[in-house]
Amino acid sequence: MYRLNQNGIFEKEVVEGVAESYVQMGFDAQAMFYYPSNEADIKSVGVILMHCDQNYMALNMGPQLAKQGYQILACDSDFGEIENKFKILNKTMKFLRSLPTVEKVILMGHSGGATLMTAYQSIAENGAEIYKGPEKLYATTIQEELIPADGIMLIDANYGNAVMTLLSLDPAIEEEGNGIKLNPEFDIFDTANGYDPEGAKYSEAFKEKYFKAQADRNKRLIQKALERLALIEEGKGSYVDDEPFIIAAANQPKPNNRLLPEDLHLLSHTKNAYDLLHGDGTITNERIYCVRTPEIDRCFSSTYHMGANKNTVRSFLSSQAIETTDDFCVKEDGIIGLNWDSCYASPIGNIKDIRVPMLTMGFTGSYEYLAAEMIFERAVMEEKTIVFVEGAGHMFTPNRDAEQIHGSFGDTEKIIYDYMGQWLNRFVSK
């Protein structure tokens, strides 16, 4: 595969011992298939890697796991309703199940991919009716039968696409559809409100006010989307199938995660003790603390390309909406005040309906890490494993800014892939 390097030069990347093939599964589904080039090294386990709205075909996750003998299908993902992605996942499942070298198939959800993978597996195990109850904001429209996987890996999962959208809502918006008119009362980069580039010190009163305003805006947006959906289904909408639904200051990438990148007290430690993998090869069992540093120093709310959430009515309701309760807030050890059963756009809510073995890993160099504990707490399968990796950033490499001594976190990529490979080995035919 040719990649554009940091110097702007295309170079062919060769991973020793790994072969790759392009897989086309229809106009809406494509993937890169990574596998050991030596047939004798091929293990009988296939892994599907797919994000909810990003292309993972060229990331090194596929080749690195293939180096350990596994057969990896790294997929592209289209934007839009999560139901469309279920169909793509089903195609990838059919592809791997058709290979004579594959006996077991494992789903791998990294970051927002955990939402997709847990929702898919829940439906595959239980049927679509599980997400059609009155408690759901939006009932799934998937009709085809989904093929279940034999296991699931949730690697530095975030808190769910719906939760990340909620946490990215700027309550300073004074008029929906307008990113310019902002209420300075909610300016998180104002030192008067507690901002500090070395780590914000927002007061409890400010955070309480901020989270309440986020929840209130979330409720208004959901109500508006439900009203538009009703009109669409009555044939009175702007289109017969769906409508654009653009939300100012609500895009969910890290620069828009509002308080989280700034306030290091939020999501700073687990409730309980777990195994922590260190760079020197040791493993300790302890309460896990986040080692991140402040990252964002400006607000993107007034921008369209970075700040606005460009969605449709159906995709917002299916993939980015969750109900809050009156006590919604982010704490040092988790997030409370969410109705996890109101949607299927969060692995924390979905996990209770999955029975196959699960591995969940959290990387302490990133605030997503705490989702691992929240997922683990709600998981009910007989075989469930949780582990944390000291100093690993969200994309597996060390968080260098958080190292007190350069290199002290070690080769976090190797630590992560080695652990994943060991866990996957339980599915290999003996």
C-alpha cells in the first residue's frame, strides 16, 4: 500500500510477513484484507475492524494484528444512519465466513467503532426487536438477519457516538442554526470562568450550570428531530425519506469535546482497581488514573467545517441522540444522568445484550479510557476481560506530552497488540 508520509512523499509501505488484498463488496462496501504472507502462519481467526464514520482501511491496526497470524478485514465506513453500516458489516461477516481459513470471527471496535460493533452484535444475537421498544428514541429499521460474531474487542472505546455528541454541544449557542451568537456566560476559554492553559479549574457551580445547559439544548434538539421525523413519515417533510439536520457547535471530534480536554479532574480515575500494563513489562492491579494533559486552546463553535454537526434527521436520532435525566453531569469517575436504554448509539448501553466473550481496553493517555470501566460494569457475558495501558494515547502510541521521563511509557503499540493477540488466541483451533 502506498501512503503519504510526513514529508509529503508517497512511499510504499511493506510490513514484513503481511500480505494485503483489496476487497470490494458492492458500491457501498470496501475493505483491505490483511493476512500472513506465509500460509503456515495463518491462524483460524478473522477480525473485522470498522469505525462508525471513518475509513480504517489504511490504519496500521490491520497489519499489526496480521503480523500475529490473524486475518484482518479493515473497512471503510459511510456517513449516515447506523442501519446502513449494519448492512456493510453483514457483508464483511459473509466475506470472512466464506473463507476456508476462517473458523471464528471477532468484531473490533475502536473509539466510535465500539458503538457500531456493540449495536450490530446485540441485534445479531437477539434480533432487531431488541431495539424497537417504546423506550427507544428511534426504532431500528434494519430488516435483514445479521450474522453474529464469536467475540468482540472494544479498544479504547469512547462513551458512545450519542454521548460524545451530547458532550460536544456548546450551550453558549443562543440561536439554533447560528454559530456566531454565543453567550459569554458559557465561554470555557474565559479565565473568569476558570480556564487555565495548564489545566482548567472550573468551579462546581460553573460545571453544574454548563452540564444542565447542555442537557437542555440536547432535549430541544431531540424534540425538534422527532417533530421533523413525524412530518417526514406523514409525507409532509421536505423530502419523502429524510431531511438535512445541521446543528451548530455540535461536531464531536476532540477539539469540540468542550470541558473534557480542558478540565483534567473530569474522568480522571476509575472507581475500582484493574490490571494496568506498564512500559517496562510489569502489570499492577490498582485504581487507574488518567495521565493526559490539556490539549485544546480555542473554540471552534463559530466555524461550519469544524464546529457544525452536518447530519440528517434519521441519522441524528439513530446515531447521535440519547436522553438525559435531571442529574446529568460528568464526574471524576464517570458520567451520570443518562438513560442508556433510550438509544443504541452507545456501547455502554448496548453491552448488556451481548453474550459472546469480550475484551475491553482503556488507554490512560486519553479521556476515552474510562469508558472501558463503564462498559465492563454493565457487561453480563460469562467471559469478560478488562485491562488498561499506562500512557497510551487514543491512537495506540504513547502520550509523549504526559511522560515525565521521555520513553517511560515504553512501546505502547507493541504492548497493546501483544495483549490483543494473546486474548484472540483463545479462539484459535487447537
